[in-house]
Amino acid sequence: MLVAYLFFSVVDTSIKWLLGFGYFAIQLAFFRYASQLAVCSVIVMVKGREDLMQVRPLIPQLILRGSLLVGSTICNFIALKSLSLTVTSAIMFSAPIIVCALSWPLLGERVGAFRWSAVALGFVGVLIVIRPFDQDLNAAAFLMLMAATGLALYSVMTRKLAGEVPALALQFVLGLTGTIVLAPFAWVFWHPPQGFGHFILMTSLGGIAWMGHEFLIRAHRVAEANFLMPYSYSYLIYMSISGMIFFGEFPDYWTLIGAFMISGSGLLIWRRELILARRDISVD
């Protein structure tokens, strides 16, 4: 889990660095999914097409799932140009809180008073990070909130499909969806790479993200999700360190308070689900 989120932080740090050279977020998002598709295609040719053939009836749902993450990625990449890595990662971590809030209407899972209280705590933390009534409000913060919502809906769909669809099929359809959807926009907003190094970094984005997902999948093969969830907050630490080292971004007092509240809310939800799992109870 620690290695997985290290790779994910490398992707976002690389994106922010490339945005500083005038590249468009749409173009970088296209490279992220096109290179992932290339990696998955090689694996499909080596392993065979059995994983893809068995999920044909679920293709519409897989495309919808991929579209949700593609939309989230675009909002995230656009926001990265204006916001610090600490702020973007803090807001993105409201996704587990949104998942909890949506679990009742979308999954039919009952959410008790304890978890609603945790959701409320996380919402206050998001407001502190965004500061909607501050005169220095950055509209990109709301784009990050949209990115977190898209990620939450993507997570809900992943939870519903994970037991039916092999990991390779999930990654392949995701890469294919992102590549097809973003290709026309990447062509319109194309900015030629400024040197071979930039081109290599762009074409590596999907491969780095794919490696992160592979470590994530392997972690879930050897440990339960309830055990692994707290380690995902290493992403917030990685992003804060990257922001300070590469961009001179030092989080202010209120951002740190909001980030701790969001993290605390997610950990409270995790702790409650862990207790319920141990008691073998499905409701609060």
C-alpha cells in the first residue's frame, strides 16, 4: 500500500510539473490513459483474452465506471495547476467520506449516527481547506471537490464490480475508455513536447499509475481492506513532501487542520467498519 500510493503521488507530482511548462491538462490526461492502455494491451496479448471475453455483458457498466474516473482525472489535473499538492490531496481524501454518504442510496447499506457524524466532521474539514467564504477563494478547489465526487462514484461502482470482473479487465477497459474519450480533445489542445525528457515522462504516466494499481491489488490479495485502509493516507504525506521539495509549497495552519479533520473522519469510518466486521454485524 505504501509503494502503491508512492506511485500515485509520483503521477500527480509529474502532472503538476508538466503543467508548469504550458501543457494542457486534457493532453496529459490522454497520455495517462493511453500509456496505461498500451501496458494492458501487452499483458492481454501475453496472457490471452479470456479475462476480457468473460466480461462482455458488463461492458456498459465498465465504460461508465471508466468515464467517472476520467472525469475525475480531468478535474484533478486542471486543479493541480492552481492548487498546492497538499490541498489537492486533502480534498481528494474526502472521497471515502462521500462513498460513506452515498452507500445508503446507491448500495442500500444502512449508515448509522456514528458514521454520519464522521461524514459531518469530514465535510467541515473540507470547508476549512476550501474556505468558500475567503476572499482568496480559488475556484479550482471546487474542481477538486468534483474530482473527489467522481472518484467516490467510481469507487462505489468498483465495489459492485470487483467480485465479477478480473483486475486486468478493469484496467484495460479503463485505459481504453480514457484513450477514446480524450483523444479528440488531446488533438485539439495538443502542445508539442519540449524535448525528449518531457515526452518520456508523459508516456510513462500510465505505466506509473498501472504499477500503483498493481501494488494496490497485490496488497488486497494478502490483507483485508479494513487492515489496509489507513495506509492510504500515506498519499497525503507523500504529496505534502513533494509540494515542499519541488514547488516550495508549505501548507498553512488552516490547511493542516482541515487535512487532519478529513483524515480523522476517514479513519473513524474505517474504525467503525472494522468493529462491525469483527462482530459480524452489517448495520450500526
